[in-house]
Amino acid sequence: MGKFEVPDKVLYVCTGSKCSKRGGKDTYKLVKSLTKHTKTDVELEVIRIECTDRCDWAPVCNLQPDNIWLKEYGKKEVLKLLESALDL
């Protein structure tokens, strides 16, 4: 059995129906692609989740272990968050 590796940070992106319609799905794809092509000392895992039950503020994402929540965000806000979180 292989070693279970724990990432330094995890970005949870809601891709439930309302979040997806408001950009959550596109953000997930963008960040997933970005993490594949960006070299950094901080390991980031991107996980899409079905629903955070915060549909009134869609789209929603969450960065752990920093416990940072973004609501009604655009791609620029997510990229800015990742820039500071990953020390880019």
C-alpha cells in the first residue's frame, strides 16, 4: 500500500447547481489546470464538492486549513487568494 500524502492546503470549490451556474464549475477547471502547471513549495489539492448549503451566496469556495471562504466571487478573487496562499 502506498503512502497517504496530506497536502499543505486544500481548496474546496462548490460545483452544486447554483454555484456551477454562477461560475463554480469554470473556477474548478481553471484552478485544477493552474495547479498542474504551476511549480510551488506549497502543495495545493483542489476538490470539488456538491453543495455547501450556502446557495444564497453562490458561488462559494473554501481554502483550508486557513479557513478562508469566498462568496459571490469571480475568477480574479480566486486567483488572488491562491497567489497569497501559494506564495506566488
